[in-house]
Amino acid sequence: MKVIGILGGVASGKSLVADQLRRLGAEILNADQVGHEVLREAEVIKALRERWRDDVIDREGQINRAAVAKIVFASPPDGPEQLAFLEQITHPRIGLRLSQQIEELSRRETEVVVLDAPVMLKAGWDQFCDHILFVETEQSIRRERARRRGWIDEAFAAREDAQKSLEKKRSVSGYVIDNSGTREETLEQIKEFWNTK
């Protein structure tokens, strides 16, 4: 079984690439989705409530992700310090779930698994991957996509700063997909990659 990690900047089109690889036959592991599951664990809720009080708890007693994001992506020095706390709680749990899911897919004789994890390098989850694919997109395009999602420029910058640099991500990647052109051009590159994997 091959595990392909996907890296790229914020709003670079990683989900588009992952979805197309799924259409070609890969199984997708989405670390953000696993992170949402981890935030529902009782121990995690307890730890975050102790740190940030009821400000981050919704009416159902679950974690309010928007409230947490406001705290951890705040301006330095407070934001990065709070983010480090959150990651210390969640990253090991997410990593454990990802490794269990990869093991399960291997037992099922899955041929290709795609790991979509924006903080893959920071969390050390690249250790699960046989190949790493970098989605290259011009910053002006990524920023415009983020705006269309309702993000202000400060939120875009804060999320980008919370990850490894694009240079670092590109340097560890064995293959680059340029997603600055048309959708068709991107899909063609994905097919080429799939045929050489």
C-alpha cells in the first residue's frame, strides 16, 4: 500500500487534488476531519474547558471550534502560545487515529491512501507517507479563494503562519501540482501523477 501526503498553502486546492485522487481510486484520510472527532473526546473537552473556561463550549457541551480558532489564531505572542497548547493536546490523538486508520486500510489491501493534513510536517505525520505531493498556487489566488470563504486577510495570514513555510513543504515534496491555472490543467497533472505513482 502506498500513502501519499498532500501539502500546500492555505486555500491552495489540496481538497480538489485529494478528491480527484479519490475518483481515481485512492482512499482519503482527512486530518482536519479526524481533528474534529478528537475535539469530541471527553478528555479533550475537559482540558480545553479548564484552559479557556466555558468560552469555548457550545450549548450541547461540545467544543465551539470557531471560538477556539479565535483564541489560537490571535496575534502573537498569545495566539501562538495557545495554539501550542491545543496542538500538544490534539496532535498525538490525531496521529494515533490516523495510524490506526492507515493500518486498517492496509489490512483491507487498499492500494493507495491519500493523507490530507495541512500541519503534516509540524505534527510529524509525514512519517506515515511514502510520497509527498505539493499543491503549488500563487498567493494572490489563494488569498482570493480564502476571501470567498469569508476569511479576512488577517485570518489567512494567521493560519499560514501556524504551518511550516511553503519553502519547507515544497522542499520535502517529490512531486508538484501547479493549481494556478484552469481546473482542467490541474486535473491533467493529477492524472499524470497517478500514472507514475
